[in-house]
Amino acid sequence: MDFSDTKEEATFRSEVRAWIKDAAPTYLHDSLAASGFGNTRTGEYEPLAEAKKWQKKKADGGWACIQWPKEFGGRGATPMESVIWGQEEGLYGKLAGTFIIGQGMCAPTLMAYGSEAHKQRYLPPLASGEEVWCQLFSEPQSGSDLAGLRTRAEQDGNEWVINGQKIWTSGAHISDFGILITRTDPEVPKHRGLTMFFLNMKSPGVTIKPIKQANGESGFNEVYFDNVRIPDSQRLGEVGGGWQVSLTTLMNERLAIGGSIATGFPEFKALIDNLPLGNGRAIDNPAVRSKLADWYVKSAGLRNTAARAMTALSKGEVPGPENSIGKLVAGGMMQDIAKFALDLQGLGGAIVDPAIAASSARLQAMLLRSPAVRIEGGTDQILRNIIAERVLGLPEELRADKGIPFNKIPSGR
């Protein structure tokens, strides 16, 4: 691993640092610094408006989605330059969470399967934050089995009529567009009867119902489709080829999510440095120090694994399974740290008001949001299967429905 910048990378880093120093919304610094995971705070300012304002400013300065081609609103930067940008943007990068699905998952799919006219129309405003996209994949009856989805798409001339339901759709309530995977042929095995589209989220027949979460937020949504019509021109890939299209989305999802998950380690270390426990500080307690050491080792492992990916990127190589491993480890680690931190605070751990809670209630926010981390973007079990089968080469998990037409698979309905 090489932790140092090349001469060219150092020059680029200096340029990025200078621009951010002049352009960053410093009036949001303290609020962003106190933000907990999954709960970006912007003080008296409206979060979505501030996110869009910062994204547009980056786009106008040539710093939005910098790895994208210039004609689509990017900069044509190298993967390593994209990593450097993320490092230097720092806490202001929290504002980009609004766009991570559109820019990190939907856009690569559109680039790979959309028409040239669609790329020119939709990618630039996606890069600038003027339009927000969501990903319509998960369904109530499918669980982690994406290929088990039941939302139907039936062709009617040059249009498709969509009926069904999606769930846990992040950001659907603020999205302008979304990519949608549907079942177009129930008479073939489940992976072969899927087709991908994109649609306007304001289309007639689309109903969005936010889901109230334990942390008080409503970032996830139920989305219902009642005879929604989508033109065939908005199909991505071949009819029946939706599974392959979805793999492009999922691959980029792991890349986008895996590199951005907090672990809670820095927040935990800051908390125990001054937290009173028994006759002294928590940091001086042997049991706490033992936990700290364990999590330091994991944190260092994640950091070094990410560094391997950076080194591969800087050499023009494609990183291996680092991002799936990162999400698997970081998600569980965050939950464990947050639980332990709240236990140490005693009754104070129940306080979620950032104005009076220890460490601005950031660890409380992590605990309330962490269960979703272990589900979204692939559950822990799915990620373990991917690592076992595709990385370690272990035998595939047994599947009773393999090769059976979807409409012949027994179900509880």
C-alpha cells in the first residue's frame, strides 16, 4: 500500500483544498460537525435546500461528480482524484448524502444502458443536484431476494403499465426520477423475467408514503404503482434482461455505500476521554480500554483495506471485494459501539437532544439508524454469501427454486 500522494496528486489536492476553503458553506460547519449518522443537521437552514445549493456550487465550479465525463457534468478526473476530493470535502460531504443514490447507483446504470439523448438530458442535472433520483428495488414479499419481486410491467403498445409496490425506497419523497425493476415474464425462472425502466416520480398512479423510523426521520418510503404508464423508450436494457442491468446498479451501490459508512470509533474515543465512570474517566477503565483496543484494530483494518483500494485505483486497477467487506464490518461495528457507548452513559444514554446529550447525541443517532445499515445495500447475510461464493470460491448456497418458472414457485399467497 502507498499512503502518499504522487506529485500530480499532491498538486490536485492543493487545488481542491484551496477551492473548498473559498467556497464551502462555513456557516453550516458547527451543525454538520454535530450531526449524527443518518441525521444531517443544518441548524436553522433547510437540509434539502442547503444540499442542493452546495451541489450546484460544486457543479458551477467544475467539482461535481468529478469522475464523470465532462459532457455529462463531470470533470473527467481519475478515480484517485475522486478519492482525494472526498477526503478534502470532509464534513461538507455530509450534504451529498441526498444525491448518493442518484449519482452513485442510478447514474452508472443510465450511463451503461440509457440512450445518448437520455444521458444528455438526465445526467447533467443529476450531477448538479437540480434533480434527485431514487432506486425502486426492494419489495415487501421479496425480503433480500431481489429476483423474487412481484411488481408487474405489462406492455400496451409503445407503453408499459406498472402495478405493484416497493418498500424501503430511500429518498422517494424528494425524488424527481427513479430507476425501477419489474417482472415482465412470470413464466420463466425468476432471474430471466425482469426488465428495468426509469420513470418520473410525479407520474399519475405513483403514491409515496414515508415510513416513520425509530430515529424520528422518514428517509425510507413505501411506493405504490397503480396502472402507471411508462414509455418503452424509458426501458434500460433488453426486455427480460433486467437482472443484468440490476447487477450494474448493485455493484455501484456497494461501491457508493461501502466507502461511506461511519463506524462510530472516533465519536466513541471522543466520548470516553471525558466521560466520568466510577472513580475516574471511562478511558481509564480496563474493560473500556479492552473494547477500545478491539475496535481500534477493526478500524485500522478498515482504513488499511480502503488504502489498498486507493492504491489499486491510483494504478488504474479495479479494486477487489474491499467494499463489500467494508460495509459488512462497519455496519456491525457501528451498532456494537453505539450500544456500548449508551450503556456507559447510564440513564443519560436515553437523551437524544443534541443540545444536552454527551457527544451531541451522535452515538444515540447511530444506534437508532444502525439497524438499517445492516439491511440496505445488501444484508449481512447477502454480503457473506457474495464474499464466500464470488471471492473465496466456496460452493453456491442451495436454491430450491433454481430453474423453476416464477409462477410455479410455491408461495404463502
